[in-house]
Amino acid sequence: MHTQHYTTVRQHRGQAGNKSLDALFDALPDTQLLNALQRTRWTGRPGYPIKVMWRTLVASFYLGIVHDTDLIRALRSNPLLAAACGIKSPKGVPSKFAYCRFRKKLIAFNDLVEKVITRCVESLRQALPGFGTTVAVDATDVKAWANGLHQDTDPDAGTGAKHKSSRRVYWYGYKVHVVADAESELPISFKVTAANVYDGAQLAPVLRQAQNQCAWFKPSHVLADKGYDAKESFRFVGEDLNAIPVIDVQKGRIGHPREERQPCEAIPVITANGIRYRCERVPYDPVCPRFGKCPLLPLFVDSALNQVPPPYFERYSPFPYRSPGWRVLYNKRVSVERVFSRLKTYRKLDTIRTRRLPKVWLHVALSVLVMTALAVVASCDGLGEVRRCVACL
């Protein structure tokens, strides 16, 4: 009776109700991955089809289904969903233990999963003009499926800390470092580490990883918050990446609160030796709003170039720190925060139910993969603002 019901629904209603899910499966360049997984079945019982296991796992991230038992229940109660995943009868719905075995097998092919994401990102670069020109880097917390008091349950995780609403918050788990396109608000590359890893030390590795994955990755601006304030971060972006670092600076770096800073009338001039400043005021003019606070004051000469090298946070930038041009670019850094919000709200990024770093990486990769694949679908359909379609498709 149930088998006949599945067949009747599939014949009369077809796949019209699963248009978005079918488009998602069609947009996934996963042929190489599926073939590699299929070659592992050279002996023993055939088990559930590889394509069914893969598609149902992807569908769980598309629908935000957290537990495997809830996914099995949805496949049994929704014939349209089951048919879109390639299941022809209720007996074809995989079991909970089948998903555990499939994840264990899939982590051995994490490199191929990464290639699927890279190909989706490549499709976005071809469909969206200027994709990857201005990128934002940040990290978000992901709680481990373990008790922080019994850390031996997931020894790969760590205890992280962050300031939130004027208080310090701790969590036991991981960090996901992401490079995102600031215009389309879509991820380009990511890296998973323990929660106790310092953000600033991961700026260069995650950008270098994006370069290795995407040969075309040559951004003009790199945006990051003050958690990445380090001389090496500015040097790597300015020299190795040949881009302009737009990174916020810790309050102690400039000697006084940023809120008290007033506009400076010194004009930045780009020279072969870096940025130099020209001030049209008479030297030591107390009328200047920055008089007594300007770090260049003892060396200002009327209409002459200052020969003191600029601070490290302005050394690779054509505009001074906190200037209007700097602010316009830095305000786009919120794009990576929106990426985190959508991944956690719609693609179950923060609902990890596995332990150890390889499985956690796979969970994060599937979350990012579904987002990028949906963006590819939206760009192929000619939708105007792809970033707003990622959550609602």
C-alpha cells in the first residue's frame, strides 16, 4: 500500500513540489565524488545506493533537519522528498546506522568534497561580476557535541572565549574561519580549528588556502576586525597577497580612544617609500583640532613631506586609518557576519552531532556547500540579489 502511494504521488505530481531541491542536486558538481564512493563497494552487500545516501544527507542541510532520526521520519512521511532523493519505496529509506557508516566513509573523501565546493565557487565567480574582489575574513564559534567538563569526549575541540555585551563568554568547541565575498555575501573558503586558536594567526593560512583552491583568487581589499590586528597580518595582505588591508586596530595601538579622534588636516601622499603626510598648517599651530594628540606633530613642516614611516596599519594602504575612504570599505565587513547568520539559521552550522575534527569539518563543508550551490541556482535563474535568495530557496 505504501509503495503504491509512493508511485501514485510520483506519477501525478512529479517533481513540481521539489523544484528547488532538484535544482540543488543538478547544481552540485559531485560526479567525481560519487564515482569515488561507488568504487569502495567492490565486495560485500550492496547496501543503500550511494547517490541516495549523498542526496538525503545534502537534503538534511537544505531543510535544516538536525537529527538522522528526524531525516528518516521526513523521508518516510514525505513521498515527494523521498522521490527527489531517488527513493522509490519506504523500504529504500536508509537507517540511522547507515548514515553513521556513510559519514565515516565520507570523511576519507574530504578532499573531493572540498573540490565540489571549489567548483561551485568557480561557477559563482563566472556568474557574478567582481566576485572575490573585496573579501572579508572572520571566525565564528561552533559548539562541540560534548560536555566542556568532560573534554575527553572530543579531544580535538578547545575552550574559546569572546566578549559579548560587555561580558566574557566561554564555549567548548571549534572555530570556523571564513573568507567571504563582501558584495554577494557568499563564502569562498573556510578553515576549521579548535576554539582556543587565536584568530589573528589564522588570517594568512585561510587566505593562502583560498589561493591554493582558487587560482583566480586575487582580491584587491581584505577586510577584518580588530581580532586580526597584527603586524604580520598587514604585511601578508600588503606584500604576499598584494592587496590593501582594511583591518581595525586595537585601542591601545593608537594611544587614545578612537571615539575622541578628530579629523586630521594632514594630506596623505603616496611615495615610493610609502605614505607621507603634508600639513598646510604653520608648525605647532595650537588651533589645529589634533594639536597635542597628533603623533606627527614634532616633525611637521609647513608644506613639506614627513619623512617618518607611517604606522604599520597604514603602511600598505592608500588612505589613512579611520578616514572616510577606510570606513566605506570597512563597513562591508559585516557581510561575513551575515554569512555566519545564514549558515547557522538555515544550514544548521551550529548543530553538530558528531565528534572529532574530520567529522566536524565535513559538517561545516556540507553547510557551506548547500549555501554556495543554492547561490549557483539563483545566479543561473537570473535572480537579482543572490545573497537574499540563499536563505529562502
